[in-house]
Amino acid sequence: DEYWKCLDENTEDASQCKKLRSSFESSCPQQWIKYFDKRRDYLKFKEKFEAGQFQPSKTTAKILKKAKLVQKTDQWLGMGKGVNYEGVMPRNF
């Protein structure tokens, strides 16, 4: 908790929190460290996403745009009901 608090207070500058990171790594199993690192990344992403500050990469934006186009085309053709897109990846035509 102290390590994450340090990161928050130092705007994610990990160099200011090296001692706390070392303590964290020496007192926790590696699997826990990995879990809490991933959890923090997820919570930071979620916070940005919910605040409307998330900007997808150009590749992700293209995929999302294509998926919306496929979905609109299927709806126009009357095929949109019950279509499972397996996430956001568009089908090949």
C-alpha cells in the first residue's frame, strides 16, 4: 500500500519509490507482486476510461471502426439480430 501511495504522490515516477518497491518485492511472493502490478494497471486504465480520458491506439481505433461498420451493414441487411462478434474483431467478408 505504501508503494502504491508513493507512486500516486509522485505522479507515477517510480524512481522516487525504489526503496518501497524493494521492500514490497522482498516481503511478497513473486506471484502476488505480478498480481498487484497488473491490478494497479487495470485500475488506472479503468479510472481513465470512466473519466473519458482513454484514447485507443490507432490500430485499436481502426478495429473498432470496422466492427461498427460490419455491425451497421448486418443490421441494414437484416442480419444483425443475434450476431456474436467474439469481442470487437470484425468478420472477414
